[in-house]
Amino acid sequence: MHNVGKSYKGTPKYSFVKIPVPADGKDVYDKAEVVGSVPFRWSKNPTYLHSFGMSENYYVLVEQALTVSVLGLMTSRISRETYSDCLKWHATEKQNLFDIDKYPSLSEQNLFRIDKHPSLSQQNVLRIDKCASLPQQNLFRIVDRRTGQEVNPKTPYLADPFFTFHHINTYEEEGHLVVDVSAYPDKKILDTFYLKNVKSEQREVYPEPTIRRYVLPLATYSKATSGQNLVTVKESSASAIKQKNGQVLCDYEKLSDQGLDFPHINDGRLGKKYRYIYGAGGQYINKLVKIDTLTKQSWVWEEEGTYVAEPVFIPGPGATDEDDGALLSVLYKMTKPRHVTCLLVLDARTMTELGRAQFDVSLSRDIHACFVWS
Ligand SMILES: [Fe+2]
């Protein structure tokens, strides 16, 4: 098993750990090891983390504009603040900022140069670097699993802020790391989980995520010229533009107009190039969705008054095609006098129903799911 955690011993850092299956009778952490670490971007405000990506040779995590205040957590018992009170989204004011770099023709004479007014009272000056609420970009942090070292730490991979719970898959292609995520433009999705919204009579509408593909060049690009797109994977419209300051600004390829979250793929393709994504979508998490990342075609299964859970793909016996198999999902049907819970089985190729089994009991609604062979 591989995982990532936050370590506060010495320099605060994200640490990727590998935990092999223990020998009989041995402690589960007997052979556990830290493969590599990367320091927090902001030492007292690490990112909110829900998942990470892993390919054959690399780990990747998204250091999001949503952070957790360590100080807030430490004092939360006294201040009676909740975990969500300690979360801070650093990108809300972007639309209110004037981006000088976008106006190269702007006359220098019309600009107010603070450095030319040394007598100006410091109190009256807005120090951008001291405004914690200023927009911040997301950072991709890549660690080489063979060396434990961060890839290109001095020329970081930036992207406009987005919020993500779930990585879909990560793989290597032609010297790049392809990182697919289910992403939201901001953190509003978290608000839908507040108790007052969950208890509300009115059903909460979930914001629709976008299936994004970021393509991160792995080579050292110190010699590239500014403005150059470093992505050379032919089939992808994702870009990674070298900036004047050496950083790389990454933009994504949208893999489908159909959004989904709680993604699942054929497990045999994890960490490898793949084609099909399955997930749950719709305004009320009421649709099962399949996306072909190659053709961008999508399929949707839905039923009146029914919520779905994360679908799980099970390959058919002797299957060779990636989508040859069954897609399982738990259904929650809002019927009276009691809710009905079913296990649905779809043909993953066509997203049509093969059958369903109704449970004798009504289960409370859950979203994640897993399948265990026995
Ligand atoms: Fe999750």
C-alpha cells in the first residue's frame, strides 16, 4: 500500500510512504518506509489533501489553494473552531485583481511607483505579500519513487486554482507525467456537506466537476525559452508554458463535457495509459457516467428518484478489452413507505442494465464503494 501524510517533525513536509503486506504475525508497519518527502509550500498552512496520483515511477500531489491552518487546529479546542473553520481558500479574490502583466502596453508614466515615494507612510501602503487572501495557484509536487527526490523543485509546476477530491489515474508518456483529476473551480462543493444543508428538506445541488488532464513535462527545462509550450505529447491539448521567472504554468485538457466524481477505472490500468473512466455525476449524484478519454464520447445511466454510489468496474472472465466487464453500483431509491437499496449490475461496454438485487434492508446513503473478491 502507498499513502501520503503530513509530517511535522523538523521541516514540515508531505511524506510518501510504502507499506508492504506484512509477514504472518508481523506488525503491519514492520517493513513500512518513507519513500520521499517534499516540504510544505507554506509551513504553517499545508494543503487540504484527499488523494494523490501514482505512476510506475512517480508520486504526484496537488498542493491546492485550499489550506489547513495548523495553528487553527492546535487552538481549536479553546477557540471551539471546527476543522472546516480552519480551512482557507486562497483564490477567491482573483477576479478583483488587476494583472499588470496582461497589459504590456500600459504607460509607465501612469503607474504609481511605490518605490519612488520613500516618505509614504508604511501604514497606508497595501503590501500584497502580506495579504493572505490573495489568489494563489495550485502546485503539482512530483516525487521520483526511485530516488525519493522531488522533480524540478526550483522551477515548479503551477496551475490556476482548482479544488479536487479525487485523482483518477496518473501515468507516464513520452517523458511526461499525465495527471487526470476530477476538479471543481472552487471549494463550494464542501459547503454542500454542512449539516444544515444535509438536513435541509430541499435537495442540495452539487456543483459539476470537470474531468481534467494535466500533462507535466518531466525533463529539466532550465534551458527552455519563456513562452515555450513544453508539452510534446501529440494527442493532448494540455499545455505547460515556461514563464519568465522559470516557473511552468500548466493548463488542462478537458476530457469530456460530461462531469463526474468518485471516479473508478479498470484496476489493471492503474498507473498506466488507459481509456475509460467511470463515475457518479449529476446535480444530485444520481447518474452513472462512463467517459471514453480517446473519443470524448460519454454514456449516462439514470433512473427517476434514484441516487447512485461510486461505480466499481469488474473485468469479465478472460477479458482483453479495457471495458469488457461489469459495472457495479449501489442504488438508493427514494420510495415510500421506505427507501429501497439495490445492487445494480451494468454492462460496462454499453452502460445498459444486466440485472439488480434488492436488499432486505434500507442502507443509509453512502458514496464511496469497493469490491472484494472472495
Ligand atoms: Fe473520497
